[in-house]
Amino acid sequence: MNSEDRDGPPVAGHGRRISRSVAIAMAALLTVFGLVACGGGNKNKGQQAGNVSKASGKELVKLLGYTNKDLKALQGKTINLGAILALSGPESAHGTSMRRGLELAKKDIQAAGGPTLNINYQDHKSADPQAGAMAARTLGESGHAVTLTSYEFVFGAQLPAFKRYKMLAIDPGGGTGGLFNGQDFAWGFRGIEPDDALKGGWHYIKQTHPNVKRVGQIIWDLGDAFVNALTKKTGDALKANGMQLVGTVRSKIGTTDYSDAISKLRGMNVDAVHLNMAGLDLAYFTKQWKQAGLKQPVLGNEFLPEMQPIAGKSFEGYLYAVDYWQPQDDPNPLSKLFQKHFKESYGKAPTSFYEANFYEAGLAIWELARRIAESGGDLSSGPAWQKALEQDPTFKSVYGSDPNKVGIIKLDPKTHSPVVRPDGVWEIHNGKPVQVASFNVGGGGFKVLKKAASS
């Protein structure tokens, strides 16, 4: 059976050994967001990558710095790789994007003279915890030593299987989420949203809106554990920037009428608002905030094209802070090569940061396999894969703004989450995201790139 066709069967459930109140709340968050933002599922059309040329493969080898010895270490070998994605359900559009990036990495590695990636795709049915747990067990029982996954290890539901089968799992879609830092065999491959960008995001507000001192927040009401944890992190980030969180308004997922919340924020006399929610709710709030004649800056955690039709012109000036990839913001050599090969393979430009994330994760799999092979290790051993990662948790990345230097992502051996990863702030300008600040995860190396139009 071809690896591209190996989608997992319908699956049954498995219990979770995590903080259930928080994890269930987060799963509910994603499920509802998906239903609102993404509509019905698709059939994963368009994820098949066309071949790239041998010349393109040589370009990749050069950028990765591989020698003939490196290539020979895995020559003729096959890497059995799992990939647990949203292949069905309301989030399947994101699963399709992830798959496109990974399939391109597979084709690029082949063109470069590297190993064959035999990818066993499994479906977690848009973050369904039972499906996610069973998909992980299916891979473990079939002897897979390594897998990519998504949605913060399906909000922790997969962690018992990764530990039981000693199978290395890397999540380039959701990372560790913070809640699952340091879990054995489970590693994040992107920043924690919103935690890693809170300090830098509000530092940008401090720099461009120096009169902001009092901040109110709207937060999804997913229970006290979720609200209290994220409220503390937000408050700490504000305090670090000389601001104060003066009040919190809880909101139900899927709210479309924010008149009561806006009235409460008015009563707090806020200078700015933080939106600790996601999806279309961000667009509905921002539109009504502007329609109420309020001009205080609003900082959110993300942007999706689906938001634009709802907010319309009211979205002008909306700010969001996160690790976000788009071609014009990441002109480093590996990013340019990724864009070139994507167009060569798919006949169009990449449109999603998920495509970029899973492409670079595919290259990281090649790098780990190379290390194992050159050290005489066992490619069928999950502990060998994790050891190779722990010994050097640094990988080449398509993220990075230096046009003369390949970007990097570096993971923390203790938290299993990035300590080197470009983050930033973006502003919606003429309906498009424009990067206005850059910083590393956690807020270090902060730099204003452009002053917000609303300042």
C-alpha cells in the first residue's frame, strides 16, 4: 500500500492521565472553534505532492550542509514515520495543509538522495481524544518508533501511548501547549500559544501606545482551571510591561453579541483589551468594539482568513501575537527554497503556516535519522530517536528573517518546547497581516519593525 493512502480506520477510545478539567476544556475549545471557523470537512484533496527535480534536491543538501557521508548513511533506507492529523471532521482543512507540507518534505528528501519516508497517516478526527489515543496506539502496536502529531498531542490524550510504546512524538501543529511540557517522548515543534508571545505582544503595545496602563481581558469560559491559569500568565506579562490587568470578562465559545462584555469593559475604564479566545469570536468582538466607537487597541492570539468577511473594515488595526509564518516575513534561504519547491510540486504558492511547520518537521525527521544511522543506532527504537533529539535539540527552520542565514528552531531538553523560535506581532492592514514587531519566544530580542497604524 502506498504511504500516501494509508489513512487510519475508524477508532475507539482510551482514557487520559492528565489534568482532565483543563484538557477537556481545551478540547472543547478546538472542537467548537473548528465547527465555527472551518465548516464541514473535506476529503483531503490537493495534499499529494508532485515530484521535485534532482537539481532542487541538490539545493536542499547544500542548505542543510550535508556531505556525501551524510547521504550514504541512509542511502536505500526507509524510515517508517507516523503522522496523526485531522483527516476528517471540521478541522480537516488544517490536516490537509499539514499533509501538504509533510508530503513535500518527503519528495524533497528523495530528490536530495536521502531516505524514503514511508508515512502511515492516522486520523484523529479533528482532535477527538478517543480517536487520537487509538491512532497513537495503532502506530505503537505496528512498531513505529517515531511519529508526527498535532493539536497538542490531541490535548494530551495520546501521551499514555507514546510512553507505553516508547515512541517519539513531535507536534509541529500545536506544540506542547504549555500544559504538556516535559512529557516523556512528547516534544513540541512550535511556540506555545498564547503563552510564548504574551510578553512580547504587550511590549509592542507599551512601545507604540505608551499611555496604556489599564488592560481588560475577554476570555473563553472553559472552567476555573483554564481561566485562572491563563489569566495569571496574561497578568504577569502585563506587569512585566508596567501595565495592570484590571478585570476579566468571561465569554461563551461562539458568542456573536458582545454588547454586554463591551459595556463591562467600558465600566473598567480600560486603555486596551486582550482577547484570550480564538476563531471567529475574535472577529465578532473586534467589529462590535469598533462599531461602538471605541479606539483602544485590541490584542489577540491569532488570525485566520475566515475572520475577515465577518469583521470587514473593522478589522483594520487588529493586532495579534504568535509564531506565524508567511513568505514575506521569513525570507531566509530555507524558506525561499521551501516556497520554490512548493510551487514546483503543487503549482501554487504555500498559503498556510501549517504547510511550513510540517515541511521543516519532515526535514527534522531526516536529520534525526541521519544522527542515529551515523552513530550505529537502531532506527526502529523510539529511545534511540529521543536520545538523538536530546543530544542536540537544534534543527534548521523555514522561520527567520535573515535572507543570508538559514533559520533555526531549538528545543528545551526540560520543557520539550522551543527556546529559540521567531515570534512576533502582526497588524491587519488593508485586510492583510503585516508584521510590526519581532522577538524570540518569551519576548527576548524584541524589535519594532513598524509602528501600528492605530498608535
